[in-house]
Amino acid sequence: MNTVEKLEYSFPALKHRNFRLFWFGQMISLIGTWMQNIGQGWLVLELTNSSFLLGLVSAVQFLPVMLFSLFAGVIIDRFPKRKLILFTQISFAISAFILATLTALKIINYWEILALALVNGFLNTIDMPARQSFIIDLVGKKDLMNAIALNSAVFNAARIIGPGIAGILIGKLGYSICFYLNSASFIAVIIGLILITVEGITPKANDGKTKIFDDLRDGLRYIKNTPVIFTTILMIAILSTFSMNFNVLVPVFTKDVLHREATDYGLLMSAMGTGALIGALTLASVSRRGVKPVYLFGGGIGLGIFQILIGIQSSYLLTALLLALSGWFMITFNSSANTTIQINAADEFRGRVMSVYSLVFGGVTPIGSLYAGTLSQKFGPHITFIVSGIIALSYTLYVLVFQYKKVYGTKV
């Protein structure tokens, strides 16, 4: 078996032309997105010198997802997904270009950044579930887990590469270049979407005659009456809210427990991103075995254990190792949960199901950040890591012991 054949065997999703177009476009665009995330954060701090106002930008970006994700699912089930994603990607490119131009002209202010963050939040409300539910149209159910794992690999590779490039460019050329490059990076996705031959039209799609609230109620009822989807979504909700607040906890842990500086914080986050990247590639390589509950439950249990271990020690190098392992198990859980939901979702409900997934995965970020920030302020980040790990471990074991047979029809 030569190298190409080995790659095709390990990553069968890449044999699908439509997925390759989408995946390579995402690879370029996500690097640009992370460059803008880093540049925008530092720009806000430079303009305001306020961590609260920086946090407000993040909250505003996720607020539309929290409020309107459920309605977005109805829209996704009514319209071709390819055209919806094309619209959101073009809009993201325009938004980044506006931010870049305002910054280059030195007329940017905090409220303009906040307004653009809100616009991007509304776009994400459609974009996130539309992209998630479009993947199965590109590769089919057989290669879905491989495709989701490859998407996670690209996301985490970009999380390692993008910030590094942004740091160099900001120091030498300023903020605007990061925003201009992000705007340009969407061209790759847009060209890919134009060349893709699958529209992503939902079978038995609603003809628009029924009311949106009726469609929404039908989608929620479908989720509630499908145990494997309902249980998995609840697991995502609990773990996302209480155990995936690394962006809040790691900087505080670095400063207050490890007594290190910003550079060391960046290296810790890179370690976590590296672990997540390796975990995603590992999951992709074993995806031919199919969707197995062991990946889902193993991911949740591992995430809980390593968070507890982070909280009970104060070594910098050990923290880096434990964060890498946390990233590995977190991505294993997330990718397995995503695949489990999509494999078991009926085509006519997939948009609504994935909108609920987006709600519990990304929409709870403001709630999780508030929980982690408040607990850290009162008891310290090490205690918060321990509590978060206990919650993840306890709930995953509860589902494994008491609900597994009901959900999967067999004993553990």
C-alpha cells in the first residue's frame, strides 16, 4: 500500500470531491479567522484597557446563537444549505474587510467593533448549524465521522498556526493586515462552495406553508422522542457549560497558580491545541470502525479526569501535558457527539437538530464563562478545574451506568 492509498484508507472522506473543496477552503479560512480573533482581542485591549469590555465582545458574538439558534434550524431545513453557507461566508468576508479598513484608517472605535461582533454573531447563528448539517450531504453517513474528525483537525491546526502568524504581523505591520488577510481567506471557501455540486436540499423540505413555530415544535419533539440524540445533546450541554471553559481558566491559572507570564500562557494554549489536533487525526484514522459509544464516553471521562489532575498540581510542564491530554479527550468527545447526533438524525429534521447542537455547544458559552469566572474569583482557578472535572466525570458516568441500555438498547 503506497502513501496515497494509506491516506485514502485512513481519511476516506477526502475521496469525495465536494468535501475536498469544502475542507481545503476551510483550512485556509480558519487560519484567517484565528488571526482576526487574536488581532481583535489585542485591539480591544489597546482601545479600552478593560478586560470586561473584551469579555463583552465575546458575549455579544455568542448572544444571537443563544437566542436564535432554534429558529435558524427551521430556516436551514427550508433552504439549500450550500446557498445559505455561501451567503454567510460572503457576509463574513465583508465584515472583516470593513473592520480592516476602519482600523487601517485609524478611525476604529470600540462600539464599531462591538457592532461588527454582533453582526458576526447573527451570521454564526445560521452558519454553524448549516455547515455542520451540510457535511453529511458531502460525504454520506459512512464517512461522516471521518469528515467531522478532519474538520476538527483543521480547526485545531488553524488554532496553532493563526495566532502565531497574527502575533508576528501585528508587531511588524499592525492590526489591519490580520483583518484584511482574514477577509481574503474567505475567497477559498467561496470558490469551493461555487464549485460544489451538492445543494444540500432537505428531503421533504417544508414548502413554507406551515408556521415557523410549528416547525420548531416538531423539531424539538423529534429530539425529545429520539433517546440517542436527546441524551447526547444533554451531555454536550453539561460538559460545554461546566467543563470546556479553558479560555477563561487557563490564563487565570497561568497567572495565579503557576505565576507565569503571557508568553507562557500562549504556549499552554498551543499545547492544548496540539493535543486536540492529534486527537482529531487519531479519531479520523479509526473512523472506519464506525461510530462507537466508547469514543463518546471515553472522551467525557478522560476530559473530567485530566481537569481534576490539572487542579491538584502546580507544575508548568505537567500543566502543559495535562492540557494536551485534555484537548485530546475533549475533541474525541465533541467529534463523537457530533457524529452520533447526525448519524441518528432523520434528514428532514437535521437542520433543526444541528441548530440545537449549536445552541448547547456554542450558545452556552456566556453561561459557562460566567460560571468559571465567578467560581475562580471566589475559590481560585485550581478549585474550578477540580469542580469542572468532577461534573464532567460524574455526569458521563451517570449516563453510562443508568441510561446506556435505554439509549443504545444493550448493556455496557
